[in-house]
Amino acid sequence: MNVGSDKTLLFYDHYDVQPEDPIDLWDSPPFEPTIRDGKIFARGVSDNKGEIICRLQAIKAYNEVFGKPPVNVKFVIEGEEEVGSPNLEEFVNNNRENYGISF
């Protein structure tokens, strides 16, 4: 979301997860979300998919209550975090202006 501010809030998240093995250590099937004691259990639900949804919902709620935020809001969501993010550096270097990234 680009609101034309000179400031940008950049969120980093990832959607990849560790392999499901050893499958016999799961209390429920890893690819079938299960609710136990009011909590969702599934592969990757807390690393990092839950955080992605929470951030998106927080921005949605902010927009509904206050309107557009006072800063640009951008996300980098990658699928290689669990293997060391081999392409992230190149992506950042090629997209600094698009994401307002500075070091």
C-alpha cells in the first residue's frame, strides 16, 4: 500500500516450513488443521503463516478504523527462508526503490 509517504513500513515474512518428517511425532495429521483446546494445530501455522495473517488483519483493522495509514506499508514474503534464503539478497538489491529499502 503506497500512500505517498516518505516513510515505509516493510514487513518480512516467509511461508515455507520445515519438512513434516518424522510424521509419527505429530498428534494429528500435519496437513489437516485441527482445533484442540481452542488452538489451531497444523504444519506451519505458527511459523510463519499465522504472523502473516495477523499483520494483514491488523492493517485491515487500521484501515477500517482510521483510514489509510500515515506510512507506506509493504511486504516481502518469501518461500526460501528454511533453506537460507538464497535469492533474498539479489531480490533486495534489485528492488530497493520499490520497497523503500536502505542500509
